[in-house]
Amino acid sequence: TDLLVRDSLQADQQREQVSESRSFRGPRRSLQHVSRVSSQDQAERGVLHPDGTCCISCDLLGVLLAAYELVLIPVVLVWKFEMRGVWLVVSWATFSFWLFDLALTFNKGTYVG
């Protein structure tokens, strides 16, 4: 419901900008006046809301994994710690998470205006 309210507010602001620009300079053609796709249409195309549960939980998990890697990488490099067993699995899991996060970032929506 908050997405629909946001969409209607953006549409109202856009109408006000168009009427102001026409009253001073005549009709103006630019990318600002292209109609925006509603949030429901974006969700159908796979665009994720930046404040959605999925995006926020992936960001929080990313912070935890970054902290883990900040500790583990110097240990591995300085003391020549060998990755075996559970450590190897966790290492591959963090690598896989960063690949997934990269793909997810391309599908996140942004705020305009």
C-alpha cells in the first residue's frame, strides 16, 4: 500500500512540474515527462523494492560475511592456514553469496526524486 501512495505522490509531483514548465517556457519534452511504471508492474518484471525484506536481509548478511572475511583473510595469509573441511565449505559459501549479491544488485529498484 505504501508503494501505491508513493506512486500517486510521484504522479502528482510530475503533473505539477509539467504544468509549471508549460506556464513559463511552453511545452517541454524530456525524459522527466516519460510516464513511470507503477510498482506493481516493476514487481512483475522482477525488480525488487530496496526496502523489501529480501534486500534488507541480504544486506545484513553481507555485513556479517564482510566482517567474517575481514578477520579470516589476514589469518589465512599470515599463518598459512589451510582451508579444509568446514572452513572450505564456508569459504565457498561466502564466495557464492557475493556472486548472488552481485546478481541481486542488478534487480534492485532505486528511489527517484
